[in-house]
Amino acid sequence: MNTENNHSDSDAHPPATGHSVIQSYVKTLDNSPGVYRMLDAKGRVLYVGKARSLKKRVSNYAKPTGHTARIARMISQTASMMFLTTQTETEALLLEQNLIKQLKPHFNVLLRDDKSFPNILVTGHDFPQIKKHRGARKEKGAYYGPFASADAVNRTLNQLQKVFLLRNCSDAMFETRTRPCLQYQIKRCAAPCVGKINEVDYAKLVRDAEDFLSGRTTRMQETLASDMQAASDAMEFEKAAALRDRIRALTQVQQAQGVNPRGVAEADVIALHMEGGQACVQVFFIRAHQNWGNRDFYPRTGAGAGPGEVLQAFVGQFYDQKEPPRLILLSDPLDEQDLMAEALSERLGHKVELSVPLRGEKSELMANAQRNARESLGRKMAETATQARLLDGIAQAFDLDGPPQRIEVYDNSHIQGAHAVGAMIVAGSEGYMKSQYRKFNIKGDDLTPGDDFGMMKEVLTRRFKRLLKEDPNREGEHWPDLLLIDGGAGQVSAVHEIMEELGVTDIPMVGVAKGIDRDQGKEEFYRRKMRPFALKRNDPVLYFIQRLRDEAHRFAIGTHRAKRAKAQGATPLDEVPGVGATRKRALLLHFGSAKAVSRAGLDDLKAVDGISETLAETIYGFFHDRA
């Protein structure tokens, strides 16, 4: 069982900090494993660490000398500490990584981009669909991945459809087709929906696709070549040509995947490059002897951590919500490599090996990953320098106190007031901060359709009410330095009114409006109680603001389209308690439409497969009570 002690104390005088404060905790600790937190005078967490023995680790911090510059700075700011004991050091390691991701302490290494990775799913249908899947694996079927990006999945799916002719349509569309769709016409689907292929032959295509995704390609190509020759010998030239096309498409898939290691069936290749206080971690995904793409990450280095600590933190946080492969290849040894391997093995349920390759094919894979990490960091540093100049330009253009570290840009999207959404994008010193983007479904029932002022007021009210509730003292990183509003004087006045009501009047805001003839390049900028002004057409700051506005518009439009598409696919059946996607599909197939379901008698509803007597009564009562 975990036990937690908070040894922080308050005083009317400024609290003491440094070695003497840390020393006062030593006598209260034993040699239990656990996690410790170091806090500053305001109670903010400076650092989270884990220890095999809390007493020994804290004793090391209490020494006045022998620390790196980074640790010395951390100690000098420490005013109090908190402790959480655990049963094992492995448990402490896992808890440490969870707390780092939750608290984001300044002196810890932090993985800032931790989005899920897409997979390919072959569904459990009688005629399985092949599709991209992201998130929890709740749907029945076979999963293959992870892939580094949606683009990597889409490229593979595109080629797999050419090779294996599996359907990508939804089950609902599959059930209602009466003639082949365009995918069949362009030879990307075998059209099982209308009986162009029987279940047995389609199942063979599915097995071939799964063999490919599992790395069993040699036997498959030999079989296809043999079948093509047999068809040719039997003068079935159309069939032979189709098999030839499949072989060519299969070869293209393998070539497009680049490096395909023969001796590595499954591994993540993780390479680190550090330069100028910044770090890039490059991750390559090897599955089924195939390269399924790579992604770069730029972890915060905790104000000067070394390679072993950076990679240790990265691996712990990266696999916090992801299933690790059996082999993880590393460019540098971790600070506690054996302990990390034990923790990952415990989570996965079988052995996970962490290895730093020195020779052979694995070493070549690592060299490739390290080169990518070095080049990616070089590009990132160049972009960061450019971004810094642009933020300086923003500060000068709008008379800010300094370069903004967080710019929030707001936009709305709707069609004559329908399916209205608000969107917020965020940009800072490292470019777009996409994990911070937010969308707002406009809820105002009293709004006039198309009331842009009212929509903007609602969005800003919800945004800053929540921010005031979550971080009233502005200690976090989510308070903006500048608001950019899509619109002119009216929008700026509307937003200012809301901000005054909330008591937030110190954040600069600028309205960005299209100028004469709504011509890009003639934008006018509006601030309260100031005349509108424009920037020179060739000013890089103007281009930067245009890109920010266009990104907000893109995000708003995409959110609006998704909401509209969902609404168009909705039916009154979605509101009936107990009717999910499967039963909804069964009802629509049986009756033909939602309107026919609403008119159906109780006995007719009971006759539908999967609809119990109780549910039939619920459905009948729902529609007839409403009438």
C-alpha cells in the first residue's frame, strides 16, 4: 500500500530554501523505496524523482557540494518536500513517470507530444473491412501496428487495397449496396457487397492481407506467382493479368516502406541527439520485418539533463499508455536500464529487452535513426530561431511588453447559424501547439442564427471561466500573452466586454480583419480605442499572422464539417434508450428507414432480430409518446 506524507510547512516569514531544508527531512525517512517531490517557496513542484531508498537519496541532496549545475539550482530553490512510499522500486518508477506527466515539473525531462498512434484494423465481420484505427482497441478484429503517422497508415492501406481488394466501406454502407461502388470499378475492392466474390474466396484475400501485415510475404509472392502461371497456362488471361497486377502492387508496398530489416522482426528503434540544450528523439517502428514509419519528438530536457536521463524519462513516459514491443533498441544506455526493462516487462506480461546495438544490422538501423534525429533537430533549431524573430516582430507590431510565448487565435464556423462551432488554436516559440487546440460546440439557444458576436462571446466566456477555475493564480502554462480574434472592431468590443465581466483585462487582444475587397495582404488590425492599422505587404510578421489566421480557419472548418456530417447521419433512433449502433442497423435494415420504424406496430418491432420484447416496448413508447 502507498503512504504519502507532506512535510511542507508555512510561516509568516519567507520560507528557507536549500540544503538545510532538505537536511531536515532526512531523519524522518527510512530506507523504503518511493517517490519524492521537491517544491519551491510557492508550493510549485520543481522536480519529481524516485528512489530505491528515500533516506539515501534525500541525504545526497542535503550535501552542499558535488552536484551538477542543474541539480544545484534545483536544490537552491527547494523550500519543502513531499514523499510517497511504495512496495517496490519498479512501482516507484511507474508512479514517478505518471506524476511527471501530470505535474510537468520544471527540472524533469518531459515528453510533450504523447498522442496515440494509428493501427490497421481488419474487422471481425463475415466480410471484414480494412481500415485505420486510433485509440483503445475496443472493436472486434485483428490489429496491426502501431504506424508512425496517419499518412503511413493511409499509404499502406492504399497499396493494400490494390493488392488484396478488401472493402473499406462501413458496415452500414456494405449492407445497403445494390450495385458495386467506384472502388470496384478502379480495381480496389472485390465487391463482396453485391456478391462479386463469395465468402470463401474473400476470406482467402483476408488471410493473404493478414499474412502480409504479419511479415509472411515470401510464401505469398510465391503462391501468387504460381497461381498466375497456372492461369496463364489455362489461357485464363484476365485472371493472370489480375494476379500480375497484385504482385506488382505488393512489390510497390515493400519498396515504399524503405528499410525492411531481415534480422529484426519486431522492435522500436529509439535514437537521441542533443545539441545546444535541446533534444530530438527519433522513433522507428519495425513490425513484421517491415518499417512502419518514424516520428520525431522534442522532449523538454529538464534544464540540462544528460542523455541517459533524457532517454530514461522518454521511454518511461512514451510507453505509459502504449504497448511496448519485445525489443527496444536504444542509441544510449538508460540510467537504470535493467529496472526500466523490468517495469515494461511487468506491464506487457512478457519479457521486454532494452539493448544498445554495437554491430550488425541493428547497429545500421540505429545509425539511420540517429542521422534522422540529428537532421530533424537541426531543422527544428532553425525553425525555432525564425519563430523567435517572428514573435519579436509581433511584440513590436502590437506594442507588447515582450515576445508572446502563447498566442491563442479564435474563429467560428457555421452555415447560416447551423452546426455552429468555435475553434481555438495555439502557437508559441516552437510553432503550433496542436495538443492545446480546442473546439467549442456553440450551445447558446438564445443566439440569433449567424450571430458571430454572440458566438465569439460564448467561446471566450467558456474558455476563460474554465481557465480561472483551473489556474486562478496563473501559475501554469495555459494563460495566453496575446489573443487574435478573426474579425474587426465589433468582435474586439464583444470580446473585451466578456473579458471585463470576468475580470481579465490585462491580456492584449487584436482583431484581424480582411481589408479592402477582402484581399489577402490588405489585412487591418483592430485594438480597443486605437485606429485600425496595417502592415506592409511584404512584412514577414504579416505572413505569420496570415498563417495563424488560416490555421484557425482550417481547424474551425474541419470541426464544423465533422459536426455537420455527424448530424446528417443522425436519426431519431439515436435518442432511443437501449438502441446502439448494432440494433439501429438491424432496425433500419428491417424497416428501411427511421420513419418506418416510428410507424411500426409493437409486434413488428418484436420480429426484428436482436430486439427483445422489453426493448420493442421502449421503442414503441418512445415514438408514440412523442406523438
